[in-house]
Amino acid sequence: MIRLEPRPSPSRHAIWLAPLAAAAATVVLGFVLFSALHQDPWAALAAFFVEPVATRYGVGELLLKASPLMLIGTGLAIGYRANVWNIGAEGQLALGAIGAGGVALAFGDSGSPLVLPAMLAAGAICGLAWAAIPALLRTRFHANEILTSLMLVYVANLVLSWLVHGPWRDPEGYNFPQSRVFVDAALLPNLLADTRLNWGLPVALAVVVAAWVFVRASFLGFRMRVAGLAPGAANYAGISPTRTVWIGMLAGGACAGLAGANEAAGPIGQLLPSMSPGYGFAAIIVAFVGRLHPVGIVLASLLLSLLYLGGESAQIRLGLPSAVTGLFQGTLLLFLLAADVLVNFRLRFQARPTGRVPAVR
Amino acid sequence: MEALAHLLVLTLAAGTPLVFAALGELVVEKSGVLNLGVEGMMLVGAVGAFIVTAKTQSPWAGVVAGMATGALLSLVFAVVALTLLANQVATGLALSLFGVGLSAFVGLDYVSVVIKGLEPVAIPGLSTLPVIGSLVFGHNPLVYLSLALFVAVQLVLDRTRTGLIVRAVGESPKAAHAIGYPVIAIRYATVLFGGACAGLGGAYLAVAYTPLWVEGMTAGRGWIALALVVFATWKPARVLAGAYLFGGVTLAQFQAQAAGVELPSQFLAMLPYLATIVVLAIISRDAALIRLNAPASLGRPFHPDT
């Protein structure tokens, strides 16, 4: 019989091994799944995990898709560390795209060098404002931020849909639901020749570093961590739970909004009814798999980005639906949570249950 | 009068998936477990029900399959959150993400398949009576099943020993454990029940309400069901009322369009989500009310040695 025995303190090894084990288990699941679908599993795994990044262009795509994931994951991690559960990043991303797109369309083809910075700022502010709604509802009305932030995802996507179907529709776009294509001044400059990689990556990395400094080196960041680890002690020490919620939500919202602006000003270059293939949800997985730690988040964003590319590649090479990406994403997180048991518990193998009297506390 | 009766019938039909999912989640939460995976379980139940219906031509086989697949997915939650003691919020989220991905993946070949869904019962002589006919006798069989489920949940939770044990486990798992109840096993049972109910809600959508499969067809109903349990302050009768209220709101967009309201369709489509947010804020405003009614151990993992 196997028993779980609580560890006196969390295992430092297990904290880092669990994400690796989860990633490995996901690959094994892929092997089983591809075999079950009558594919040569090794060739399928190669098509999924290796071929997409075997070219210079592919590496560019990997980094391009990892940028919004690490950006949003970093913002969400600030909240998650303090037990503030913002799961509406997908909606905050849409609002960020709307903000950036609004600025780009307002500037028209003036070619002003201010367009791009204004777009990114507007994106971050719009995402932040959208996240302020659940923050206000939580702090003022005690409404559960998980549910309100998620409901706002649907609302945000409908706002975006209305804009591109209605007021912001390209008058020369043959009635397609899309905005005008942004002028060059409103697009992020390319970073790596022969790829689509743009300056969104350095922006994302800068935010990751800034967030790390905030969490590790600022007093406010310290108080946020205490609020997450020991809410009772935090309260006793005078750390305001209201402030914690606000900072946690707004950080996630601003990062998601900035990511939305980067998408609008980057690979997409206009507003479409959908600005993201679920980056806001995938970033939740990035935050967890990355252990809410900046280095981990960057690595996890590369892994999740690879899952996106693998899904596309599987569709082209193997004729499998690209929805397999979502399946792998969910599996990865479930495996991680399952593996996490070894952080706080150790396995004890016993021939049979002993008659030991449990310690009374 | 006839028109009002028709509207009531439509409201009941629109609220029924929420009744199933929210009643299931209510039982789960009563036992102290927070499973945020309702949306995922509904979708998997919907796709499972649809595929089996398409293969067997029997919508009832589909309904059973929907319940089974919903329960199977909830078993994943139970293993990770109850046996392996993972954070319930994170596990529920993961389950929803997984369910969305899984249902999209398996359902891809069925997107434009046409099935013959469950039809409303037609009792000769009774269903054609004016007003009463459609109001009492003209519903889909699953609507009656949802009402039966409501009565059963209400009675079992309030009036039986089983209900008392479930509530005890939710209020104080330590005390329940100390007097010898298998806390984890009881929680497994409620989680599986919740999964089957969510699957049933999804099955209702895919084989009765709109007999077709579309990726993400639950459109957030799983999350609304979660909010409903909070609105209802964990009381089954209020879950029922809330579900029909939201069913009515969902209908409002179609009614408004039919009535020629000059509002972009997107704004009407926002109504259920905005209503959820507003009602959740109003109910949650009274923190004491929530604290008093929420199961005391809600969301906390239970391990006998910690």
C-alpha cells in the first residue's frame, strides 16, 4: 500500500522536477495518442516537436508566439503569488488590441514616430482598465474574481467583434469583419531577418525582468508574496488585502493588454474578430508550469509556444486537427498538478496498513 | 396568454442546462470541493452525447454517454485534487482547459453532422390543450428529468442521512473523519455525481436544445452555473430560480432581435455575461451571507495527517 506522508518542508528538487516530469509525461501521452491514431509515433513526435523549429523561420515563430505567453504569464504570476486568480487575460488581451488598434486607426497614415509607443501604452492601459473591473468587484463587493474576470472575456470578445463588424470595419475591405491594415509606422519593427520575429520579444523580456525586480527587490513585492504565503500573518502585519488584489489584477491586466497591443502591431497588423489563439488561457498554464518564477515562465512560454507550432505542423504534415494543441495544453497542466504532490508529500510504501495510532494534535 | 405560455416554455428550455450543471456543482461544493471544471465537463458531455447519438441514432444512448463522459472527466479532477491533493482552483481550471481542447479534438469530424435529437414529449389529447398543454405537457423529456433531479437533490441533502453526511464532510472534514466517515471516498462520489450532472447538461445542449455539435457550444454556461451556486447561497431552490432567470436572459437577445430592437447583436449577446457579473456582485456584497452559507471547508484539500 502506498501512503502519502507530509514533508516537513517543501522539496526543493521536486519543485523543479515536477514541471520537467509533466512535460515528459505530455510527450509520452503524445506518443500514445499518435499511435492510437495510426500514425508512426516517432515521425509524428518529430513533426510535432522538432520540425517546426528546425528552420530559422521556425525559431522566429517559436520566439514570436512565446512573447505574449511570457508577457501575460509574468503578469498573472504576480497575482497568483498573492492568491489573486485573474483568469480573464484573454479578454484583457482583446481590450489591449482594441486600445492599440484605436490609436493606430486614429493616427491614420500620419507616419508619426509617436504612433507605436502610444499604441503600446494604450494597449497596456486598456488591459489594465478591463482588469480593474473584477478588481473593483472583488474589493468593493467581494465578488469572486475568477468568475467575473472570465465572464469579461466573453464581453471583451463581443466588443471586439462589434468594432470590426461595425464602426471600425475597413470601408475597402469587401465587407470582411476586419479593420484597415495598419501603416508601417504603427507596426513593430522586425528583429530577425527572414523571420516574423519583431521587437515584441525584447519588450516582453524587459517586462519579465522588471516584474522580477518588483517581486524580489521591492517592499511592495515582498508584501504581495507574504499575502499569498500566509494571509493571516499578512493581515496581522498590516498588509492590505485590498491593495494586494488591486496590484495582482492590474499587473495581469496591463501585461495582457500590452500583449494584445503587440499582437495588433506585430504579426496581425490590423484588428480581426479574434486577436489570439487562446494566449490568455495558455498563459495561465505558463505561469503554473513556470512555477511563477521569471526563468521558469520564459522556459514554459517556449514550451507552450512549441505546442502551438506543433499543432499547426501536425495539421499540415499529419492531417491531424490543430485542436490537439489545446488537448496537450490541458494535459500538461493536469500532469503538473498531479506531479506537484511530491513537493509537499513523500510516498511511503507499506506492506499493509500498520496499526499505528495516528498522532493526536 | 398562449404567447406567454410559449415564452415560459422557451425559458424553461434555455435554463435547463444550467439546472443540471449547477445542481451537480452544488452537491460537489456541499461536500467541500470546488470544481471549476464545469465548463470542460459540459463540453465533453455534449460531444460524447452527440457522437454516440450520431453513431447509434439513439438520443437516449447519447444522454447516457454524456453523463458517463462528464463523470469520467470529473474522475480526473478527483484523482488530482482529492488523492494527489493539488490546489482545487488550479485543477478545476486545468480541467476546463483540458475539456475544451479534448471536445474540440474529438468533435472535429462531427461539426456538420446532422442528428435526430430528443423531441418534446407529445401526449395525445393533453399536449394540445390550450396554454396548459404546452406549459405542463409539452417539454423535452430532459426538462422533466431536470425537475426530478432538483426534487431529489433537495430531499436528499435536506432530509436524509446521506445528505447529512455529505454536508458534514463539507463543513468539517476532520470531524467527519474522526467519527469514521471516509471523507475522500464521499468526496469522490459527489465529484463524480457533479461530473455526470454537468455531462447531462452538455448532453441536453447537444442532443435536445440545439441538436448539433459546435466547438465551444456551451458558451460559458459552465461558468455561469458556478456563479449560480454562489447566487443561490448553496440552496437548490434558488439554483432552480436562478437558472430560469438566466435562461430568460439568454432568450432576451433573440426576443429583442425579433422585436426589431436596433442594437448590434453583440450587445444583446453580452447580456447573460453582464447579468452574471451584476448579480454576483449584488449577492456577494453581503460578505456575512456568503460566509454563513458557504460550506466551511470549501476548496481546502483534506489529508488526515495534516
